[in-house]
Amino acid sequence: MMNVFGPRLPRLGPAIAALVLTLTLALPHGASQASLLPEPIMLKQSATVEGPMVRLGDIFTGLDHNPELAATAIAKAPALGQELQLPAQWLASIAIQHQVAWQPRSQLDQVVVHRASQVVGRSEIDALVRQGLAAQGVSGEFQLVFDDPGVQLLLPSNVPAKVVLGDLHYEHASRRFLGHLSAAHAQTQVKPLRISGKTVRMAQIPVLSHRMQPGEVITERDVEWISVAAHRVDRNAVTDLEDLVTLTPRRPIAAGEVVRANQLEIPIVVEKNSLITMQLVSGAMVLTVQGRALEDGAQGEVIRVMNSASRTVVNGVVTNANLVQVKLPGAHLASAQ
């Protein structure tokens, strides 16, 4: 009779059957034979490496079953903080060379390898240079101006971010410095960084804290102190608070701008042709009359004014807004009345 269930499977010998049973019982609960197979090898789209070499395990997944193969170096890593692009053709050649079961699907397959790093930036470098200059007797308030404004040193990400400053030279006449930065740990393979620049002496000066217009009287509340390069402070620059308050700008002055004396004037409190109050003073007697200013006047200035009633023109001292004091002998005061 024909076997409707298909050809008969060969019978297993007792030894083989026992081995299959032993392996089956040895599997973890719920595990299958498929789970013991190595995972498929896949290409990573990007990789980050810390050391100087790129290894197979950095660019391929699925090599955990073969740690020796995964640790095989295949290329030099890019410079610290830089990237390296590995194209499909090169990757295919590497896979064949090392018998890795992978091949590119298209020319678009590639890996971008980034070299991990950490940055020792401007603030840390600035502090080191200041310490070195202080040891050489450089004192006072100064700013460091580096020849390379973006000065920084890159270190591997797996070492402490510490650097040392060596061979620091400073010329007091030119105020220039020169030195080298290197990693604090000698085993760190990082090329020393040459740094250079100059020190700029600083000065504290008063400036306006907000924009002010002509006619606005400057008070202490309108002033703040800033640190500027000393060479910007010429002989005409205002450096004392007393030379700034109670005055007014001749033209608009912006906040934080170095203020110069020729930009300021005493504020006008009496305008030409404006009606004013005249205080006619003679001895202990004071008489107030209406008058007219014949010229502009700041507080404390002497200007010409005219008595509106008598049409008499006299000189008086501006004592306040629209108030002028005229000192006269008693006879003049009596006639003014």
C-alpha cells in the first residue's frame, strides 16, 4: 500500500536519539534552537570611537559571538572631534578580507565614524595663562587677547580633561605672551598646542545704563560702571562720576558708550524768549516780577533778562527752572516796584 503521508523518515539510532533528548533538555525553558544561532551581521549607519583605531565591532553588529573578530582593527580613527566616511566599496572589501558575512545592498551603504573628544575651552585656557603670568609678576586688571580667538584643545573622551601650560614667555614691553598647552597625562597622545597673544590693560569708567537724549539730566541712577581697554580711554573720556551727573548730552548717547567731555553740557533750564520769574533782591528785601529771558541759561549761569513791566534789561543768575535772581541796590528795587 502506498504511504499517503509521504516517504518514511529514517529511524534514529538509540545513541542519536539520546543525544537529541539531552540537548533538548539542556535548552533554557522557552528557548528554541533558532535562538542559539548568531544574529545576522548588519552595518551600522554611524559609529563613535574613543581610541585611535576603528574596529570591525565598531561598524558591524552581530559579532558578539566572536570577540576576537569584533576587536580586529581595520582603519585609523579620524582626528579628535572629526569624522571619517567609509564607503560601500571599501566596506565590501573589508568584509571579504575578514570573512564577515555581509555585502552592500547599494553604493549608498556607508558608515560615518566620529572620534569622541572633550574640549578644553577658552575659559580654562584663560585661567591657566593668568596663573602663569601672575607667577611672572604680571598684575593689575587686564584682558587676554589670543591671536586665535577660538583657541581650544581637544582631548580623548576617556581621559581627565586636564591640561598644563609650559614654556610660558612674557615680554613686559610689548605685553605679548607665548606658551604651549599639553595634556596633563603623559600617556595621552595629543600634540601640544601653541598659544600666543597679548595682555590689554583695562580701566573702570562710568557710562550711561540706557540711551539718553539732549535735555535729559544725567543722575547717578542713569550710570553704570564697565571695564574697557585702557587705550580707549583718552584724555577727553569721562572717568569720574562727578564729571557725568547733573549734565546733559549734546547729542544722543547710547548705553555702554565711552562718554567724552565734549559730548556733555550743562542743561538749559531757561530758554531764550521764555517767560520767567525774576527775583529782585536788595539787601533783605525780595520782590518777584514777571520777565522775559533774552538768552538761554543753565543753572548758575548769568543771562540777560528784561522786566516785562519796566522794559528794563538787567543781568541775573539762573537759580532754577524759569527762575532768575537779580541783585539790585535798594533804590533800584524801589523803582522796580
